[in-house]
Amino acid sequence: MPPAASSSTRSSTAIQASRPLASSATSSTRRGSVSSGSTIAAGKRDARHRRWRHRQPCPRRTGWAGVASAYEQLPGEDGWPIVGSIPSFSREPLAFLTELRSEHGSLARFRMGGLDYVLLADPAGIEQVLVTEDDSFEKHEYLRDTLGDVIGGGLLAAEGGTWRTQRQLAQPDFRPERVRDYAGPMVGHTEDLLDGWRRHGHRDLHEDASQLTLRIAAETLFGVDVDDRADEIGAALDDVMQRFRADRRLLAMVPKSWPLPANRRYQRGVETLHGVVDDLIDEHEPGQDRVDLMSRLIQNYREHGEAMDRSRLRDELVTFLLAGHETTALALTWTLWLLASHPEIQAELSEELASHAGGDATPAALADVGLLDAVIDEAMRLLPPVWAIGRQAVEDVEIAGRRLPAGTQVMTSQWVVHRDPQLWEAPGTFDPQRWLDGRAGDKPRFAHFPFGGGPRTCIGDTFAMLELRLCLARILQTMEIRPGRDERPPLDPSLTLRPGEPVPIVAETRS
């Protein structure tokens, strides 16, 4: 979910906390304090209740007669004693979920430790969870607890009324008319990338895409160039993201206070990331004409009479930096890799760009380049940056015609649904034309959902699509790319669908 930028002024009352970072023990308390001490206490009671409730065995979590046995009657697998399917899932999560769908259908149960899961791969059922029955679900507690160290009470982790307020105040800055304000920085930083490609054509595509989207995110968030700190921020984000690697799921259940190397790396990444964002907050200069997200966010909160202390501001900015930079970098990486691996499609898109836009890369110039959107949609179908979405039921609920008890962990997977042969013709083939000839248009709403859906759909989807259009167009107007090796890099499904190795390409200037 890419970020946006915003405009307004900063007053001495807008950011109300001291400069030093708190320890992990105190910072979690501060992050809960969005208004008053009573709110903090209530939040702690709610959190303790959620943890107690969801750690009870599923058959004891329900007041709906027969619902527990209904869960047990779902097709699926129990896995190993105690650990359930953790070994299989951790080893090959994408293959595990694909096989579960193939063998047990679009609603299949499996266990992870003491938690009862279902894989939901039915588009109508996914729409229930994300849209029509959204109030019956919340985000996985594991995800909230782990993300809480990084983004505190930011938009990705917030729930209930707090989330609704945050979403309402941030949403205006992601509307199309606001997002278009950021086209200049997007194209400008892409030109800087191309300067490097002209000098050295052998590139690591993922590394370059990450640096590009990081610089775009920083300028639109803070209104500054972070070239001198880009490597530091990138390393910190890598340290944080490694915590989510699927093959370390058992480690994620180990207390983060244990002095393990991976835990120390994670904490180092969190501290570095918070420190950099704190520095950027300190360096931020107010101004009426500013269009960065920090300025606009402060102004939105002030106009609605909401408190915006330093920790709350930092939580939101770290959220947008992490989500926007990571997912867009991956979408750009995989789209360019697919184009490099399919030179005939790359050539067709380059010709269409030349015909409709010439050398211009603006939203207006690209409006009629239909193949550009088709390529992006198809790339995110085949290699979705976010490969799964998790929810947990907060009450007994009926989904896809089956009853699920409160506490059930529901996993929907873009990877599985986007490659389902019952939904997609030749699902493993990169075929952008399916989006232009009507074959993709007759699908259920949630047969393709790279940005999620419902009230919690990615707030930055419009920003992300604009960034992808502009960056891809400018690259393909200037360069011809080919893969540096024949086979696709291995996939590393953590919180996002990262490449497990560098993604080598060769870039040459178009004649």
C-alpha cells in the first residue's frame, strides 16, 4: 500500500511528545494512548480479553450449538500432533496452500499449533469475509502483535473505532486528484534510476526497484530527498521483514525478548526505522504550500479536533513507508521481470507507448495505453505482492455455506485464487490479452484481488497504480530489458512475495 504526500503546516501543538525513543515496554503503552488514560486502560483490557479468548481451543469458544463439530467436519488435514501443519506450511507455504485447495476444496481446514485455520479460496466466500460480514472478523492477532512493534497503532494494525477515525482522516490524501500531485517525483526518481542503468546495464532488478520506490515514498511522505539515508532505511526494512519469513514461523512464536540473533536483528531494524522517521519529523519544515503526506495528515487531524502526538504521527508514517515501499517495489520487480522474460509482449507495449504517448510519461498521456494496465493486472495476478490475507472470526459466523466458530483463523490467498484453474484459463501463463479481450471481465469480484477488498482495501491502491504506470512507462520508453538468467528466481513468501535471490537483468538503451 503505497504512501501519499500531504500539505499543511506544523504547529508546536501538532506534535506533542519528546524527541527520545521510548523502550519497547513504554513505547507500546504510548502508542495505545491516542486520547486519554481511560482509553489506554480499556485498550489493555480488550487486548487481554482477545488474547485469552482466541487461545482457547475452538470447540470451547462458541455459544452456537453444533458449530464446533461443524468445523471438525470440514475437509482438510490435522497435520502433526501439537504443531499441526506448521512444518509443511513453513517449508513451502505456496505449495502447501495450493495442494490443500486442490485436494480439499475451496474451504479447507488445517491447524497451526493450537490454532484452527481455514483456507478460503472461494471468491464469494472471500467477499463475505472482507465485505458483507466484515464486522465478524478482525486481523490475525499474530500479525497485530508482530506489526505492533513496528507500526504501533498505525492504520494497518488498528481496529474498530480507532481504525475508522484513522482511515477517515487519511483517505482524502489518496483520492485520484490528490495522488496526481505526486506524478512529478515518481517520474523524476525514475529518471535518476535510468541514469544508473545507462552507465551500468547489468542490474539487480529487486534492489533497484526497492531503492526507487523508497525514494518516491520518502519524498511524498516527508517532502525530502533521502539519498543519504536510503541504504540505512533499506537495511532496516530488510531486518524487519525477515521476521515474517514463512520458514521462521516457529521463531515468530518465540518471545522477541529472547536474545536470539534473529530477534536482535529485528529489534535493530525497528529501532533504526523509528530513529530515521523521528529525525525526518524533526527536520520537517511547515509551510502552507507543502503537499507531503506528513503536512496534510497533521492538518487533517487538527481540522477534525483529533490529537496527533509524536508517537501517533510516527506510527502512521512508518506504516505508509513500510507498506508503500515494499509492495510497490515487488509489483515493479515482478512486472519488469515478466516483461523481460516475454520480449514479444515487451515490444508490443513499447510500441503502444510510442504510438500513444511518445516520450511523455504523464497520467494524461498514458490514459489510453490499455495494454499498460493489462500488463500490470496480469503481473499482479500471476505474482501478487501480497500473497495472503488473514482474518480471525470474533463471533460465530456462516461463510460459504459452512459455520465457523469464533476464533477461527481464516486465510484467503491471492496466490491460490489467482492461479485457480477453475477460475482462470491457463492460470500459469503470463497473458495480458486476457484483460483486453473480455476473458478476465466475466470473473467474480474476488477472483482477482491484489489490493484486498472491502472497508480495509489498500488505502494506497490508486497511488500504487499511478506509480507503476509512470515508472514502467518511462523505463520501457527508454530501455529494452532482458533477463540475466533463464529461470525465475525462487520465491520467498514472507509477509509479501519477495524473490529469494537477486533478480538479474540486462538493460540497454533503445535506439
